[in-house]
Amino acid sequence: MPERDANIKAVLRYYDRTESRLGYLYLLRGTKHFGWYEAGDSGWRFSPAMRRMEHQLGRRLGLDAGSRVLDAGCGMGEVARTMAADFGLDVTGIDILDFNLDEARRRSERAELTSSTRFVEGDYHDLSQFEDRAFDGVYTMETFVHAADPERVLAEFHRVLRPGGRLVMFEYSRTPAEQLEPVARAAFDAVCELGAMPAWHRLNHGDLENLLAVASFKVEPVEDVTARMLPMLRAFAALGRVPYATARRLGKTEKAVNAMSGVEMWKHQDAWRYNIYTATKNA
């Protein structure tokens, strides 16, 4: 489909930008999600916070050791390795970025986790390489907002899950556009456009749980955990302030997308939430 192909190209451009490559690799060591902070934690201690967020995922999956799990948008496989090493899960990661997959395989080999983690090229809109009921669990970590067709993605997740299988999604929702001040709405639109996140435009608060129910999932109460990740966002906003201001002066905002996102998301916290969605496939 032309729309999906265009979206994939936009996602590829975002993650292949120099800022994205260097930032994720050197600042976050290859991980591409926010961290979980307890009271008193330093916002600058990224790695421990990200591992804590991954442990929140493992607990909500609640699967027995050896269970087969799909990581939909695996990046360099940091989450997959935590699921394998700390929860005993057998993880297959998919991603559309070949350089992510190459690095994911190298890191799993170094960690001696090749028997419990594998990484293949794939788009979560079309999981035809997997049979029906192939997995006991599926998860996303801040990747669903990149979807061009959210309904299609959820239908595929439902198909590849066994009856009773678990779906856990760490994802954003938004305040309806008409409830935002114009400056906040413009900032939100820019973050979505330059970050290749078309689905976020559609995910008003309450919408993803409705989409999950329509896709025949039994949805648990959604957890708003925005407060848990704000210390990390505050650090990103501090780091991004000068690069973002410089890029704006030069008319090159697209060169500093992550800096822009950190600054604008921190400034306009009323425009969005960070949630954990947990659901079970109906038999």
C-alpha cells in the first residue's frame, strides 16, 4: 500500500538520521525507550531506569519461562535480552532497520543469548512469516505510534497470539487537538511529523483501549505512568535545549528531531500521556 510504504520510508529516515543514530547509541547505549524512576532517583541514570522499565514489561507479560514472545520493533534487542535473561522468555524480535538487526545479533552473541533471542526483518503490519497462534506474548515499547494502520497491526498481533496470549504495549496517548492551545498543538504536530509517528495523531486518551477491544482483546485497566518517566524527559529537555535552538535559528529543525521532541514534550506535558496497555487475546 502506498501510504504504508511512505510511512516505512519516513520511519527509516528518522532512525537513520545522524542525530538518532548517535543519540541512541552513545546516550542510551542502543535502547530506544524511556526509563522507570522511583522517588529520589537521578534522572541522569538512564540505564538502570530503562532496565526497571523493562522489568515492568516482564511482570505484566506474566509468562512462564520458555514462553514464545514477539518483540514488535526490537531495535538493537536490549529489551529482548532482558526478557530472555531475567524472565527466561524465548524472544523473536522484528524490525525494519537492517543496522538495528545486525547489532542486535552481535550483542546477543556477546551475551550468549542466541538460543533465546533471534532477530528478523519484519513490519508489524504484515506478520505473514509467522503462523497463526505462534506466540504466547507480544509487546511493543514506544513503537506503535509509528504505525500507518493501527487496526491492521492489532489484527496481526491478535492472529499470531495463542488464545489467552498476552499483549503489553508501552505507548503514548494524546489530548484531543481541540483541547490544546495553538502553540501546544503546533508542537505536537511537529513532533509527530518529524518523528514519523502518524498513529499518535489518532490515539486520543482512551482510543487505544477501544481499538484493542474491537480487535477482540480483553483489555485491563490502562496505567498512566507518565510521572515515572518524566525525570528522563527532563534530562532530555536540558540536553536538547541548545541543539534545538541552534537548529531553529539555522532553519534545520529536521536535523534535531530528538532535541526538539525532548524540549517540546517537556514544555507541553498537557498534550500527552505515557501509558502501559495490557490485554489478553480472547479464546
